Amino acid sequence: MIPEIGHFALVLALVLALIQSFFPLVGAQKGIASWVAIAKPVARLQLVFTALSFALLTWSFLQSDFSVLYVATNSNTSLPTLYKVSGVWGAHEGSLLFWALTLSVWTTAVTLFGRSIPPVMMARVLGILGLLSVGFLMFMLFTSNPFDRLMPPPPEGKDLNPLLQDPGLALHPPLLYMGYVGFAIPFAFAIAAMLGGRLDAAWARWSRPWTQVAWVSLTLGIALGSWWAYYELGWGGWWFWDPVENASFMPWLAGTALMHSLAVTEKRGAFKAWTVLLAIFAFSLSLLGMFLVRSGVLTSVHAFASDPARGMFILMFLVTVVGGSLALYAVRASKVRSYVRFDLVSKESALLLNNVILVVACAAVLLGTLYPLLLDALNLGKISVGPPYFNAVFIPLTAPLVALMGIGAMARWKRDSLENLWPKVRVSLVASVVFGVLYPIVVMQRFDWLAAVGMVLAFWVFFTTLKVTKDQARGRGLGGLSLSHWGMVFGHIGIAFFIVGITLTSIYSTEKDLRLEVGESYEMGGYAFTFNGSTHLQGPNYSGDRGEVVITQNGEKITVLHPEKRNYRSGMPMTEAGIDAGLSRDLFVALGEPLGTEGAWSLRLYHKPYVRWIWLGALIMSLGGLLSAADKRYRVLARRTATEKSPVGATA
Amino acid sequence: MSKSRAFIPLLAFLALAGLFYFVLMKMGKGEYNPRDIPTEFIGRPAPSIDLPNLLDENDRVKSSDYAGKVWLVNVWGTWCPECWKEHEYLMHLSRQGVPILGIDWRDEKADAIDFLKQKGNPFVEVGFDPNSDAAIDWGVYGAPETFLIDAEGIVREKHAGALYPQVWQEKFAKYFHAQQPTE
């Protein structure tokens, strides 16, 4: 009975989403006030039913109701409660429900926080978001209903994919989905602005905090996935340029460009058409990612049960949403003129260059992801485009971007000059070259050109950001700086940390695959790894082996690691690496295979300097995004617009 | 912005959507399967197998004994649910006279012997491979995997996942028709 109520709630949510999109959109176009007024209450009611449906699916998981096919295939009675809950979004059907719920939550948040937005604009925004809800709900009800029954119910369910049975991964998908779906908000604002024929600074101001929050979710989601891959897959890597990773990275790149471009549109009224296009791109790439992952056209470790029928539905959805919005853009954007002039040397130019580089980088990732698909589909052979392509393309593209960051943050709006900029960056430039070159020599004790380049860039970002902050704080103190400014500071310093992490990890890591007898040890990176044998391990839904490795440095005991090799009931072997984490290095041990009868194992040992800085950088960046989104300017400006009673605040 | 330039993103997207449509149609017709990972060994001489016999401690299972025949190598383990599923069909093939060499991969010896006793043994011989010696030589990704080796000792087909009648008809049956039923 419970699943039927959940199913019925979904149908009601679909009906409400149809109402939420039809009446407000038509009402806004034709000027029917009562149709416009219906938008907010209907959007909130839609959330009630979507949430009810989600709650009932969770209930079915907690009750282990195996008469529900989705529960039977993704849960069993011995699964810990945490993973029963995360199992709800652990596979295709439930994760779609999670998308729909997230979209509904975001929509309701817009109705709550966007009090200053004129009713007609609000109706359009909610109408667009309603159309997206219709798409997701129809997709679920027609091709992937999570409440489908299984008769007769099996006595025991299958297992949740063991890869997902990890606290980090329980959170990784929701954060990613929040990011993907969050980009629907700037998208809806952009479309609404085009429908209303007012492509001005107002929509940019309203969208900025939403874009930042969505970007933060996506950043954290990607970082969590990368961290998880590092400790769970046992390969010691943190990024693989896997098609599904790329699917999350492309919206991130477009979203990063969008955040910067929105700033220009809001403050200076420039790049109007371009910003709209980026808002469309960011969300379209999120949908594209969904298509690539779930239609099964690409292969990757992220195995969603996929079939071409679902792929066809998403493709239709994609064509409607992306094709429709780009067609609207083609018609409307050609009429938009930005009358704002700026010089070649100015913050606008720097941000434009930032946008161009990010979009080109994004296009390069898209090409690398789709190229094998294209060749394979045309029967030109199977190739895989791996890290060599991406690294070769990506690093030369992003290095100038990082160099630009320091100058961009410092340059003045509208007009600046090299004579004016040079004295400001002089000290930073010299300091970053000196520190960047010395760091590999003094700290890492082995000079490497690439390491020096990476460290110079990282120090450059760090010093220039400090310098901007110092200049800005002159006369008003650090406390006088806006949260927006702090957002920029943390965002950029996060990038510096990230660069330190990837540079030093990729250049100075050492790894070794070897066979160790019980009691045997191996020395690497100044540490001695001694293998003390393995013991049998019995978990709730797996069994396996647990090794013990003692690590010593100069005879002093540093730590004892316990890498595990688990065999889940579903038959999937999983590696749990033993990691000793540290700010300047990680020591990483993974169990390979047992060898012989004497208790020997093949082991994989890694010494990874500064690998933590990669995720630390992502955390700092995310903090920056949150600070920016919390800037009181958005609220003050919002209140002012509301009291002016004018639909748009013309700043440009 | 000029009128025509504003249409570029739309046209680029439609081209992309066209490609996706094309790929999905091919997938729907079964002409394209991205999960079909080709093995490097197809068209090459089969790697030799020399493993202890699961059912007879004093014997070894050797691929050289199969020279001149069309035969299958099936990699399995009792820990693998898909292997349980395909077992019935392997029994059927074995009754048809198809010679199958089993490689019991990363398994417990007692479990494997028990499994074959209870459910029947479709294999001519079973090599015991707890340390992935043969599995690595054959580039096995997971279980079950089935390879077909022709009379010249060349690997002709590979199938990852459980063997079903449909797969058999599509990929494997033709090699046995050409040669007329063995034995």
C-alpha cells in the first residue's frame, strides 16, 4: 500500500508541475494576474508531494519491502541503516526521484528568498522550473518508476553496489545532484529574462547567489568523489578523466565561467548575451552529463543500469530544453546590445579572457569525452582518449588562466593601464618566482622544472590575492571588506592550494607493487613498510582479509595501517586502502592478492606528498563560494528594488 | 551581435543531438555496444594453460590437450552469481558435446567441488586458479567470461557475462556448425 501512495504522490506532483508551468507562463505573457499569482503556492505544493513520494520510498527501504523491485535490487536486510537510506538514491530510479526532489526544493527556496523579485518575473522563473519538473517526473513515471512491484517478493534483496557502501559515497551523489539541479536556477532566470524581453542586470543579480550555492555543491560533490576514488578504488589516483567524471567537470567549468561573467553583467551591464548563453550552457551540460551516464552510450566505472529507451527519453528532453532555449537565445540575443565600453586593459577584459579560456577548456573536455563515441559509432575503431590527451590540452590552457587570476583580481573596472598595474604586481611576481623555484629544491630536495612552474603559479595567486586584499583594506581595515571580496579571496587561495596539491603529488609521488612475506619490509620515501600478515575479517554483509602494515621512520614507529580486501555477498571484491594522512604527505597501502600458503600478499605501497591539498583546496574554494553567496549586498539591493516598485533596477 | 552568429550554439547543439540519436538507434538495433570490450587476444594464438586439476590433485589441466578442436574456456567462481545463472546453460551445451574447459578463478577449493557435485559438472576439465595465474594471461576482467578457440588454436570470440542461448546463437554457434558436431 505504501508504495502505491508514493506512486500516486508522484502522479499528483506531475499534475501540479503541469499547472505550475502552464498557468504562470501563459499568465505572464498575457498579463492575467490571477494566473501569475498561482505560481508560488503551486510550486510549494509540488514540493509537498515530491517529498512525500521520496519519504515513502525511503520508508520502503527502511522496512526492507522487497515487493518493491527497486528496493529488492538495491538493498537487503543485513545492510546497515545508513546505506539503506543512501540506497534510495544509489541507483537510477531513486536518483531520478532525488533529482526531482532537489529541483522542487530549489524552486521552493526561490519562492522563499526571492520576495523582491517582481511577480511576473517570478511567475516566469517558476514556470520554467515547473517545465523541468514535468520532464523529470515524466521520465520517472514512464521509463523508470521506483515504485514498480516485484511479485512474488523475494525473501531477501540483492546488495547495494558495494562501491556505494561508504560514508563518503553516500553523500557524493546528493551533492553533485544539488549542483547540477542548482544550475537550473540561473538557467530559469536567464530564460525568464529573455521571455520578458529585458536582458538587463537585474536577472544577473538575482541569479548570482543561487549560482554560487550550486557551484559550491558541485565543487564539494566532485571533491568528495575524487577523495573517495583515492581511498576506495585502491589505485592511489584522484582523477581519471573518466567520462562520468568529465560529465561533472564540464558543468563545473561552465559554472565557474558563469559566476565570473554574472559579476560583470551585474556590476557593469556588459556581456549580457554571453552571460545568458553561459547560464544555458551550465545547465545544458548538467543534462548532457545525465544523458551520457544513463543512456549507456559511454562506458565507465560508474555503471548505471542503462538502456537505449531511457537514453531516447533523455535525448528528447535534452532537445526540448537545450534546443528550445538556444533557439530563444538565437532570436532574442541578436537584439541585445551592450553599450558599455571598456579598455583592453581592464577587469572586464581579464574576466572575458577568463571566460574564453574556461569555455575552451570545457569544449576540450567535451571533445575528448565524445570523440571515442563518435569513432566507435562510425565503425572507425575503438579508441580511448585518456589522461595523455586531457593533460596535454588542459595544463597549457589553464596555466595562463591562473597567471591571469592575479592580474584580473587587481585590475580596475572599465579602464586600467599597465603602468598602473606593474608596481602593484612587481613584488608578488619576484616573490613567487623566488619561492616557487626554491620550494622544490629546499623542501622537496629534488629540483624539477614542472614542479617549479606549478609552485610559481601557486605562489603568484597567493601573493597577488594578499596584495589585493591589503590594498582594498586600506583605510577601512580587514573588517570593512565585503563578504564578496572574501569570497574571491578564498576562491582564489583555494585554487592555489589545489595547484600545490596536484603539482607536488603528480611529480613527487612514488609507488611500488611488490610481494611481501609475513615480517618482510620495504623502504620507500624514507619510510619502512613492514608487513605483519593478514587476518580473516567478517563484516555484516561481506567477508575478507585485513592486513597489518607497520610503518617506521628512522626506527621510530609512525603508524600501523590496516588495508582490507572485502568480498561482498554480491560477489564483488573491494579494496579498502590503509592510509596515514598528513598535510605534507599520505602513506597509502592497498592489499592486492594473497600469494602462496605462507601468508604472503601482493601489496601496493604509495608515498604521496601533498595529496591532501587537492581536497583542501576544493574546501577552501567552496568556503569562498558560500561567503560570496552570503554577501548582504544581495539582500540590501533586493530590498531596495522591492521598495522602488520598479520591476528592474537599471544599473547599466 | 549579428543575427546569424546567434544561431551557432543552436546548430552546434543540434548536430550533437543528431549524433546521439544515431548512436542510440544503433544501440537499439544491437549494432553498437559500448560495453563490448574487445580483448587483445581475439585473432591471436590462445595463451597456454597449465593449472592444477580441481578434481584430481595429481593431474594438471593443459591447453595443449585441446589442440585441433574447437573448444571453449569458461572462467567462473562459486562467488559469482552470474556464474550460477549460466550454469544450467553450460550443462546444456556440454550435453550437446561442446568441450568446455573451466577455470575456477579465485575460489575456495571445497566450495567449488561441492558446487559441481550438487549442480552437475559441465566441464571436460576444471583448472583451479586461486592466484589468477591463467586469468591474468587471458586478460580476464571479471567472471563469468567465455572464450572460443578454434582448431588452429586461435581465440575467435569472447563473451563477458553469463552465456545465454541468444548470445550463443549470435557469437558461438557458427563455429560448431561449420565443423559439424564434435565427437
